[in-house]
Amino acid sequence: MKPLKDIIHRIFSPDVLVWFYPALLIIPNIILDITEFSSPLVKAANILLPLGVYLLLMGLWKNVGRTALFLFPVLFYAAFQIVLLYLYGESIIAVDMILNVFTTNISEATELLGNLAIAIITVLILYIPPLIISIALVSGKKYAEADTMRKARKTSGWLLAVGGVCLLACFIFVPRFNILRDIFPVNVMHNTVTALKRTAATEDYYRTSANFSYKATSSRPVEDKEIYVLVIGETSRADNWQLFGYDRPTNPRLSHRDGLLKYPKTLSESNTTHKSVPLMMSWVTAKNFGDSIYTAKSVISAFNESGYRTAFFSNQGRNHSFIDFFAREAQSTIFLHDDSQTHYDAELVPMLIRFINESPSNKLFIVLHTYGSHFNYNERYPADRSVFTPDGNTEADRANRDELINAYDNTIVYTDALLAGIISALEAQNCRSALMYLSDHGEDIFDDRRGRFLHASPVPTYWQLHVPLLIWMSAQLRESQPELYAAGAKHQNLNVASSRVVFDTMLSLAGIETPYADRAKALTDSTYHQGKRLYLNDYNEGVVLDAAGLRSYDRDMLASKGIAEK
């Protein structure tokens, strides 16, 4: 029994904790140095400086258990960072990642956590024992030896000195180096503060946007019946759509529809829902998002001001984001998931039909927010609607890719049926009508050797950005406004930034005028011009794709599809 006691005594030794705790805290830094594309100077500073600080703190006070507990926020960030690296393979805990925690509903979170078991178990094994040891040392009043603390301080001095030289060299020789973005955990702490500031600004949205008006008017006769529908997809990537060249029949209904325009070179300006959807629904672009989103209202308000009766029907849950705020602008708003039950997107069709039939207005605008292809994929459609099988394995593992793809493709088939159903409902009205569909972002499904899965990663990929975009116009609209369809058809093979064209295209279809409209951004206007491609990065800066972090895999895929990066 004595060897066991010796082992326990050594494990619970405060002198061991002095060295062991900083070694645990520096693990994310080591992994980041391996995974990130950065200068050797930055890599050196990223190891030496934090390790030096940790050792210095552990060597300052003999009650090292208390010091370790004081450093719990750093330990939490380290654990979170390891989970993130397991999920995405690179990058730090981003502002958007933190905001996703705030805006993700319980069902989405549960689905994701179930596939992070390995990462979560790993961090628990790594970081729970030192917490227990620290608490035991504090409660037992066990202190580190003075000699151990002196050695820790001396070592920290050397680390900080060399790290400081590397840091100074970074400022001199490394372009665009920023300690608030490039050194862990300083960058994550900065991102947390930024996320909290954005959350506070979001909370104040109703006050800051209260006086906003599009000053919108309609150019069409009041008595003419018109219906316009915006369908927002979720996590749908263009590469799995038959309409865009996929070799599976995922669009059996839409493939035979008249009046359908498709845009195969469409990229999203964000890989996160809480940014891409507000970009779609307002006049705000990636270039001015950070300055303008807190004061702007959505395209729903523009239709309201033009005399339209409006509705927002969602198959997602409320998440206290701009999506919720914009939804409340509609005269009729329903979130199906408010009742905590499972709903399929097809339920949106009878809601649409009922709204049309019961509305006293000739002018209608409806936004449908789908659950689309969000993971878990096989939960987005009824079991009897499976086309590609087997599709039951939802474990996030490269070995299961075939089943994951089967389930994902089934969601596209289901979306195809949804859109066909909406179009049929609009055709039955025998009036000027149009539908615009696009997805908020795409998805990684173990597509290349990076092994990436899901979306909203700090660094985007081609698969997360290439999204489907469709416009359908009724025969009545094509006959009365042939210029709209002609312009839309002419622009089908041009490069498109999805979130940049929705606002102006919807207004163009409906003949609505506002000082905020830019016809050069409307796909259905003869003056359409794409402009420079931008990506809304983690710091709400609209940057070119090259600065967004795309890798060679992504550029190769863009080139293979004939999609321009700029």
C-alpha cells in the first residue's frame, strides 16, 4: 500500500502542481502552433509568453491551489479551445462561436453535443483532476516549497524575456500582427469581451432602430393581386443540388418547373446563421454590417410601408437574434418550434396557403424560414420520405460519410418538394407572384483530407460558402413584367453574393421603391453588377475571400465551378 500512498501523495503535491498546471494550460497553444498558418516568430511568442505568465503566477504565492483556481477562466478557455480544434481542426474560439452559444436553441445544442463526446471526455480527463487537486490543496492548506517557487519564477523570467523579444520582433517583422488576435488566450479573452459588447448592442436594438424607415412606396396599382415569397434555407450547399450539376436526382420536381431561374455561382458572405440571415433580409451588406445592422430594419418593413400584408413563418426556434427582431416586424409571426415539438418544413406550406386565403389584402409578402438541412440530417424529413439509404447513422465520423451524405441528400429532396409545393400554391392564385430561395450557408461533410464537419467554423471553406439560389416567377408576372425575367435569365451565370442581392431583388420583383434600394444589386434588373466579393469575418469586417482564410482545397473547388474569388 505504501507505493500507492506515495503516488497519491505525489499527485496531490503542491510542488508538482506548480509545473503541471502551466503544462496543461499551454496545450491549446501547442496545438494552435501546429495547425495555424503563422510566422515562426508568432508561434514562438504564442508558447513562451503565456507559459511564462502561468509559471510566474504559480510561483508568486505558496498557496498554489488557490492560484490554480484563480486561473480557472484560462483552464475553461483551454478546454473550450480543444473541443473547437476537435470540431474544426484549426483556429481560435471566435466571436461568432461565442455568439452562437448565446443564440443556439436547446435542440440544436443537444444535437451537436451528442457528436462531441470524444472531445468532451478528453477535456474532462485533462482538466477535472487538476481542479480536484487544487481544491484538495486549498482545503488541506498544503503549500509549495519556497525552492520550487523560486525555480518557477526564474524559469518564467527566462521564458518572458525570450518571449518578449519574439513579441517585439512580431510587431516589427510580421505584417498585420495583432496581439489581441494572434496570442492565445489573449485573443479569446478579447473575443469574449467583443461578443459581450455585441450582445449588449443587440439587446438595445429596438431603441436604436426605432426611428428607422425605408420610406418605401409601391409603383404597382393597389387593386392588382401580388404575392411574393422569400424562402430562407438552412445549411444547404449547392453541390448537392441536381439543379447545379449534382449526379443524384435530388431535385426531381423543380427540374421540370417553368419560370425557374438558378444561379450556380452563388457564395454566402457568412457561414453563420445569425449573420447571413440579417444580411439577406436588410439593406445592410458585409461592408457596413458592423456599423448599420443595429439601426436597420428588414425588407419586411419595406413591404409593410408599401401597403403589403406581411408574414414570417419559421420552422426554427427563437434565439434572441436579429432573425427574431426582423420576424416581429411582420403582421403575422409564427415560430413552429415554440411548442418544443418536432416539425417538418412541409408544415409551412399549409400555413402559407391559409395566410393567403384568409388575408383581406391583395398585396402579400411572406418569409418562410426553414430548418432545411441542419444536422442531424435524418431528423429533417419523415422516415417514409427517405430516397437514399441507409441514412440512419448520425455519428460525426468520416467512416459514416456515405450514410451522412445519404441523409443530407434526402434533406435536399425534401426541400425540393417543399419549394415545388409553394410554387403550386402560388400558381393556384393566378396572379403576379414570385418565389426566391437561398440558403444562409453551406456545410462541411468530411469532403477533403481536412476532415471538416458542420459549419460556422472560424475559418470558412468552399463547402460552407457555395449555396443554392433560385428565383421563380409566375406566368402572370413574366407576362406583365417581362423585363424582370429577361434580366434574371441574363444574369444566371454571373457571380453572386447571396446575402447582397436578396433585399434589392425582392423589391425589384414587387416594384417597390426606396432610397435604400440599389438596382445594381437586383438580379432582376438590367443594371445588375456583382462588385467585389466579400466575406464578413469574425470582427464584422467585410474582407476579400483571400483574407478570409480559404485554403488551396477551397480555391481548387471554386476554380472547378468557374466561381471567381474576387
